[in-house]
Amino acid sequence: MYSLKNILVIISSIAIILFVGDSFATKYNTDASGLSCINSDVEKVLLNVVSNDLQGELAKRGYVLSVNVIKENTSTEDRKFTIGNKSKYTCNTTIDLKLKADPNNIKAVKYITDVSKSKGFVSVTIDRDFSITENDLGTQYWVRSLKITEGELISLIKQNTN
């Protein structure tokens, strides 16, 4: 009777250790797979998804937009397992947008100078939710997020300059 009880205690202990270990791995991104919300490759793809079109449009108008992920503000909101031992992550981060004027475009330089009070650039941040889905279809993962629009950027600039 005692040996059955001891075996059940050992099995229960192992189950608790595995549960706690998996919870920590999910919350603090310590998985051995290397894919997480704070992975630098994921950040590059995320920045391309959310800002590539906007950067092209602004370049046509004489502006240079640089974007960076603020890693300290990146968090894993949820992790769900999918088919084939893959995962789907739901994440949140803050993206820093720095808008400068092309020195050859006088209109853009004047706007940035007026708005930035002669700093030479305008810097704003925006929060974005995104998801990462692991797959085996030629890429390691897919990143999905809403694009940053010109209207959002203008609104953020107006909020920060008032």
C-alpha cells in the first residue's frame, strides 16, 4: 500500500514540475526552439509587415522613417500549441517611429523643423499586437499584424507636439 502511495506521489511531483516548467517557458520565453516574441528575426519581419508600405510612401514625399522595436515593452500574451508540436504566439510590443526629413526636400525639412521645434526629427511610439505562427511551409513562421498607416502617424505626431 505504501509503495503505491509513494509511486503516486512521485508521479504527481513530476507532473507539477513539468507544469511549472512549461508555464515559466511560456511566460519568460525560455523555450529551446528559439522562436518567441522577442526573437530578433521575428522583430525584423514584424517591422517589415507594419511599416514597409508607409516607409515607401513617406520616401516619395521627402521623409525618412526609421522604426525599431522596444524590446523591454515586448510581451507574450498567449501561447497555443497547434498541429505537429508547433505553437502560435500572441504578442504585444511598442514600436518607436522616428521621422526625419530628406535634406534635399525643403518642404519636408520645414515641416519637421516646425513640428520638432528644431530637433531635426520627430519621435513617437505606437503599441502593436501581433501573432507568430510556426509552420513547415518553407518559412519558419508567419507574423501577422496591422500596418501602421499615415493617418495614425500624423495623429501621434499631433498628440506629441501639443
